[in-house]
Amino acid sequence: MNNEQAWDARYAGSDRIWSGRPNVVLVREVSDLPAGRALDLGCGEGGDAIWLAERGWQVTAVDISGVALQRAREHAAERGVPTIDFQRRDLTAEFPDGRYDLVSAQFLHHWGAFDREGILRRAAAAVAPGGVLLIEGHMDTGPVHRPEHDDMPPLPGPDEVVKSLALGDEWEVLLAEEHPREHVIDGVAHHRTDNTVKLRRTA
């Protein structure tokens, strides 16, 4: 089973995996930004993309799972948000074209072999001058144990994420921190430790 099939199976196993609400850190860190072009990497069922579009952002939302994207389109239609460009892509093989005022990677993880660092470097390259790269990640696999978690690569801390991006002097680190979070998955709330990295491209 390849990554696309694995994620399709994961989403097909539940009517709704995520809460449908936008990620808390995205709301906190983006609410004060002027709307522009946004790229949502690993958009899942569309909560973040819909929230951004409702606030005037021109959103491109990408996920590997066609099942997730179909739900995202349905949720967007229910909310009256027809303008999101949903794209099915394996980000390890292809990346959306263009430059964006916001590139958001919220919990872009996979339980098998996965070039997360490479994807995040391409995400940084897609940020327009003056734009923001926002990365949110887990620090642990959480209380819901799945056999596939046994093969997960190490989950990096915020300083490791910043270092792995290998950014130049045109970048400013706005935030790099760990924090607790309530994580709702399959309708059940769990307590996790996550980390946030927020950077601005100054030139």
C-alpha cells in the first residue's frame, strides 16, 4: 500500500477524523495578517483552508488523499466557500507552483518513510518576500497507539525544524516554541505536546 492508498484508507475508516475547526495556532498566528495568497499543505478535511477563504485569502489547499479532498470540497460548499483550489498531490513528488503570502504546514506527518524536511524546504521557497511560513508539528505520537507509529521517524523540536530548513539571512524567526494542546481525533480529545515555528521572509 502506497502513501496515497494509506491515507485514503485512513480517511475512509471514519465519517470525520478531525474536528472541522481551524487549527488553534493558525487562528492565533494568522488572524492579524492581511489576506493574500495562501498555500495549505496537508489540508485534510479542509478546516484551515475554509477558515482562511472565509477571511478573504485566495487559498490553494493540497492533500495526498482524494477521500479527504472530497470531504473538504463538500464542507466548503456547505459553508458557501466555492473559491478554494483543492489539489491532490503527493508533496514528496510534486509541489504547487507560485509564491504565497502564507504557507501553512499544520501537522504534516506520516507514519512511514517521508521526506518532511524536503517538503518544508520547498514550502519555504514558495513564500513570497514579506510572507510567512507557519509550521505546526507534534512532539509525540499521542495516546492513540497504532502499529504504524512504530516506524515513524523522530518528531523534531522547533529548533531542529528551523535548523533543517537551512534558511538564509533573508529570514526572520518570529516564533519557535513547544506547547501543550488538546487534540481531537475521531471525536475523542487527547492531550499532546506540539511545537510551532513561524518565520517571515524579509526579502
